[in-house]
Amino acid sequence: MKKPVRVLVVDDSALMRKLIPRILEQDNSIEVVGTAIDGNFALKKIKDLSPEVITLDLEMPGLNGIDTLKQIMRRGRLPVIVVSSHSTAGASITLKALALGAFDFVAKPTDVAARMPEIASELIKKIRAAAQSSGVQTQFLPGETHHEQPNKMQPVAPTRIIAIGVSTGGPNALQYLFSQLPVEFPGSILVVQHMPDGFTELFAKRLDECCPIRVKEAQSGDLLVAGRALICPGNRHMKVKKLPLGNVAVLTEDAPVNGHRPSVDVLFHSVAKEFGSQAVAALMTGMGEDGAAGLGEIRATGGYTVAQSQETCVVYGMPKVAIERGYVMRIADLQDLPGILQAQCAQDHVRGDMADVKRATGAGSN
């Protein structure tokens, strides 16, 4: 029988140190080996208890969560799941933690005592994924660069519509990808990143500040223009629509799909329907299978499909499912994705490179 994942819970709130272990005890594949009241105690208990995953509050007295995270990353790069305040300040510091190497985060509900059980399933899934992951790919973590962006809003029709689906590990992967695209990038990018409401606006602003292309949180009616990425807001779905005066993004509050709102599949299905062979779709790092079916539809309608490689994913879930179903035309390392997207936007015709797909899936091997 497989040993349970050893978890250390770090939180200055006595209530949270009681509630989180109680939630995690619902799953016999997880064992809470200890709790810590602040960062200093946490670092000592990491040494004494050898946890495999840490849940970390960021707002603590003494050694705070960010400084604790820096120490953890410096010492051994244990997977850290941030338990974040669901507020503007909480979102900002959470994004900073992800940039420093935190594996993922869950947002505390506003009424912690009554609604904490609602995040139980999410927290358990993320702990399991963290224990199995190879960790954040530090060689791809971008620095804090700032770009001057003249002509911020000069709408130009794009050569291609690029749809991207991403989840765990996505903030850093997207920041790397966008930092490598030129300001005159000819494609229009639409992104579904699994992230709750209140976090996506700050995330989009962060990307806009440090990447050459323009980035904004999507609003219904936003034009699909070259050199701009639209990030789907948390708790909304994003679709696309061709209109006589220009192609636009459309937000909806339809029911969750694959357990997600926003859902990658919703975006991909819409892009396939409206743009077909003009579409390029990429599935990047993340848990689960959201986006696989939609990627298959984009390929079936003549679009180009690519998946991030296992070696550069924090969690090889979403890309793996799409590859196994035969929907992926090319598998690429994260550092190769910017060049691939630029090449696709410059081409009139797309030809899939199947050799790496066959190698990854074992097709044709003895």
C-alpha cells in the first residue's frame, strides 16, 4: 500500500490549524504530520518532520509567508500550496508567491468556519498533485522586467486566433511565454487560466507590465486584435464571436464545465466553431482533462494543436490527456512555444509534426 503524503500546515490562525487538518483527514492518502504557527516554527518542523507538501498562510507575524517561502525554495524546493485570503491584497501577494515558486494556491472563503469544507476537494487534489510533481521549472521563471509599450491600443486584425488552456503552474509558464513574444506579435491570444474571481484582473495587469505584448482581463465585446492577450475572468466562461464590425470575446455565466468556470473546453469549442482552420490551440501545464475534448475539435476543424511537454510541465495532466487521445499535432518544451506560435501566425498552411507525439505515446515502438 502506498504511503500517505506527509503534509505540514503553516498558519498563524488557531482556527485554520484546526480546520485544515480536519479537512485533509477526510482522505486516507494524506497525513498531516504537524502544524506551525509562523515561518520560524515551520522551518524547524520541516527539518524535524520531513513533510512532502506544505500548506502556507502568507499573512503571518514574525517570519511571514513570503519570507518563509523564499527560505523553503532556497533550502530544498518542497512543494508549497498557498492558502490565500480572497481579497485584492491577498491576490497580489499570492501572485508574488507563485512567481517565487509556490506550486499552487487555494483561496480561503470569506466565512472560513462555515465554508472551509467547500475547498476540501480542491485542496486535497492539489496536495496529491504537488506530491507527484517534479516542481516548478525554475529555469523558466522570468525576472521582473518592464517593457515600454508604445501604441498600446492600435487595433490590427490578427493573422491567427490563439487559444490557450492552462491551470497549475500556469502563471509562471504564461509569464515566460508572453515575455518571449514581440510587441508586434501578429496573433490574437485568448487564455483560460483556472483561477478564482478577483485574481485574474491582477494577474493580467502583472503580465501586461512585464511582457512586450498587451495583456488585459477580458470583458464582453473586447475585440480580438493582434499583439494582445485576453485573460478570462474568474468565475466566467469565455467564448468568441465573429461580427461584421470585428471579432469579439463574449463572457457568460453558464454552468461549470468539467468542474470549472472558466473552462478551457468552452473556449476551445467556441474557437473551433467560429474560426476553424484559422485557430491555433495550446494546452499547457495543469491538472485534470479540461480542454482535451475542445483541442480535438479544433484539430478536426483544421486548426493547429500543440501541447506542452511533460519535462516542462509542473503538472502533466491536461496535455497528457489530449496527447493520449490523439488530438495533439506537436509536443513542445515551454521554451519552444513562443517560436512555434510566431511561426504558426506567419504561416498560411499548417502541417503537424507527429514524430514527437509518436515518441511520447509509444506509438510504433516495440
